Amino acid sequence: MAQQSWQGKASVRFYRSGGRTIHQGGCTAPLKLSRAVTHGSTCEVSLLHTAGGLVGGDELHINCQLAPHSHVLITSVAAQKVYGSVGRSRLQPEGAWARQRLMCQVEDGAWLSWFPQETVVFAHGLLEQEQRVELRGSGAWLGAEVVRLGRTAAAETLGRGRWRSRLELWRGQRLLLGDPMALDGASLQRPHGLAGQAVVGILNWAGGLRLDAAAVDACRQARGELPGEMAAGVIHDDGGDLLCCRYRGSSTQAARCWFVRIWSLIHRWRGEPPPVLPRVWPLQEALLSPGTMASDGIAPC
């Protein structure tokens, strides 16, 4: 009997109550919401994918609605694994796509940080990611993704696999950013692709603030000793500037560490307390020594 594909859904609404952010909602298998944790006014929620990984044909749909002035951090309990699909079935030798769709509505004064653990696409895996974020008024979005293409520790490449991603970031009826990406085949080696590297990292922040050259330079300098190629820039908009940061290299840990440092800078610019690292992140991903974390304004788990 052929294995049935998973069609998991998560729908969560967050709202402010008594100075805290609380949530309501639910999931269908294989998605599950862990118990929420509160850091000040921020509600931290972790998504668990109980199936242990995505195979061809699986689809995950995540819908988040943030009421005015709610503050939310969504992460994942573990890295997301995407198993090989191309050439695995005589009935469908071209493989089947695994898909994940994220839909977010962020109301005035709310702030959503989307910071899952890394995604690992195994050899010959097919993954399509789609994100649509709708900001209202002064709603803010911080989205960070780290993707490894092939298990390089096992001398594995992406092979005939493919990774596609599309982000649409809206403020009201205005499109702030349309960011489609596709990596496979020759683009993994091209200078304007991954240039032979295995890890791509993407961070975008729209927080309603004006960002000058000093802010962009601070993001670039935050890389410190970390390996890899990193770039940061700003798209200017009447409703507040959009910060775009990209990583290309060999280390998911370095990409995440850089993004955490930028996350800390963003909190500082907004006059917010330092961010608290998600409690579900593994200890080896604490990224910084306690002393360095304190000096950079980052709170440990």
C-alpha cells in the first residue's frame, strides 16, 4: 500500500491581555504546538513536526494572526528534514514536492519573529516554501531562515534535488518585498548562486523604523569572526525601511549566530529588552559564551 502524504495544518491567533501575549488555536497531525513560554510581553511558541521529516507530497500549512500590540516568537523544536524524492519511485521517477506555506497577518503595533531551526534538504529532495506576510499599520516582522542543501557531513550534495522559496511581504495594499529564490543544478555552483557552498541564510525585518548607513554597517560588523559570506542592505519605504540580510557559506551555526546578533541589534534600535534565545534550541547552538552574550545584549535561554 502506498504511503499517504501528510497534510498538516496549524492555525493560531495571538492577542494581548494584561500586559502579556496569549494564544488560541490548534493543529492537525503531524504538526503540534508546544507549551507557550512568556518572556516579558513576548509569547514564545514552538512548532513540533511529529512525523520526523517531510517526504514528497507532504504539505504543511501554518496560519498566524496577531492582534494589535501582541508580541510573538515562533520557532521549531528541531531541524526540519526533507527526505529524497527524485528517483525513489518507479511510478513517479521525477519525484514529488514537499511544501510548506506560512500565512501571517500582523495588526497595528504587533511584532512577529519567525525564527525556526534550520531546514536540511537531503540528496534528491524537493522542497517548496511559500510565505505571505501582511502587515497593518505599524505591525513588524522579523523572518529568519537557514537552509542546508545536502548533508555535507556525510559527503552528500543536493544531487537532483531542488529548493524553491518565495516571500511576499505586504504593508496594507503595498508590496514591500517579493523575494523568489530557486536553487538546484548549476545554480548551486554559479557565482550568483551558492558558489559551491551548502548553506543559505535569509533574514528580513520590517519594523517601521528609518535605518541609516550606520545601522547597516552595524549588521555587517556583527559577523565578527564567523565564517562565510554575509551581506546586508536596506530597501527604503515611506512606511519604514526594510532590512535584508543574506548568508552564504558552510555553517548553519554561523548563519544563525549572525542572525541572532542582528536580532539583538533590532531590539536595541526599538528600545526593547534583549531577546531571549528560544528554550528549545540545543545547547551547542547557544552560539555565544555567556559573557559575550551579555556584552552583546542577548539573553540566554
